[in-house]
Amino acid sequence: MADFPTYGRFFYLARAALNPPTSLCKKLFLAIGEWHDRLATKELSPGDPIQPTAAENAFVQVIMMSRKTFIQDSVPMMELHPCYPIWQHSIFSDPVYL
């Protein structure tokens, strides 16, 4: 709510009413699922570029949440800006997305 007054009303995000399928989310930031799993099981070696710290775990969680938000926000953005080249990406013609 970013510290804005609500005047007795509840905070509501229309896009949050519908969760995109996990299978669709996994098509964005493909490697993040692998890193999430490796952090969770601690299958890391000293030379890995990612280590199980609070910052690393939080970053992975932010990326995973961002892909969901990106898909949710893409629907109204596509309507507002239909000519953007990003809409040519294969994820936006995926039957699960449609």
C-alpha cells in the first residue's frame, strides 16, 4: 500500500485475482527453477556462483515472484501497447497463456 491512506478501504490489485499456471511461469527465467531447487537441497559446491545465503534465497524468491507478476501484467500491457516487439515472444502465443 506504500503508506498511502486507505480511508477505511481495502487494498486490491485486480491482476492478483488470477494466478497464472506454474507451467507457464516456468517458461520465464528458465534457470531460476534449477537454482531454487539447488538452494533448497543445498546441492552446491564451493565454486558455484550462488551460495545459500539469505540474500541469495531472497533474490531467487523475487525472480520467481516477478515472473508471475510479469505474466499477470502482460495482459493489460498488451492491450495498451499491442505493437511492442516483446509480444512476439513464443510465451504470448502459448495455448496456456491464451
